[in-house]
Amino acid sequence: MVHVTDFAKDPHRQLRKPVQIEIKAHTPDNTETWRVAILSCDPKSEANVISEQLVTQVLRTPVCPLDEKAAAALEQRGRHLDRVNGYVDLVWCFGNNTIRMQSTRFLVTSSHDPPYDAVLGRPDAEQHGLLKARRKR
């Protein structure tokens, strides 16, 4: 299994289908607003990940700690918890299409400045039309 922060360490690993999205955020006075980010997908991963810097500094969204059940599931999949600071549930849309909003859970990586904003793993990338669904045998 690939660890959630291995994108930066594997030069042959490529994120696919980068698209501009808007994510619901909060201003310093806690007013709701929208911020632009780039969403990619990783067909080799099941996890949705997002940059800690994007979450805390741009979106100003608090990171939720992983509960014991979620932490155990990540460990079972071979991901190191010291590379995940928690998770966030975000509302977002493609471009400025606020009519079709999506809600997705992202793991927040502990990498200070990863080479991505947000990445959908295969299941959610298929669900949102960024990747073709695999054929079932």
C-alpha cells in the first residue's frame, strides 16, 4: 500500500486529472466564503488527502482527530499515522458550480508543503467522474 504522503517521494507517481475546485471556507471573523484549490486524483490510492497548509491557513477549518477505529483502519491499510494529522469534512464544487456541491472526507497530511492541494482516491474519483470505474470481474 502507498502511504498518504508518498506522492512527493515517488518520482514515478503521478497525480491525474487536475481540476479547479472551490471549497467552502471561513474568514477570520468566521464568515463563510469560498476558496480556490486544485483537485487531483490518485488511481492507486483509496484515501482522499489534503494539504494541512490548505486546511489550516487558507480554509481556516479545524482538523478533527482520528478516533481509535479510524486510526486502526489506517494502520491496517499500511498507512503511518504520524503522516496524518486527522481529517476534515469539506463541502466543495467543480469550478464555480455551487449548484452541485459535494461533501467529502479528506485525511489531512502532516507534510508541510506537499505537491498537491487535495487528492481524491480511486473510489471518490470514480464517483465524481474524474476516473472511469473499473470493470468488475
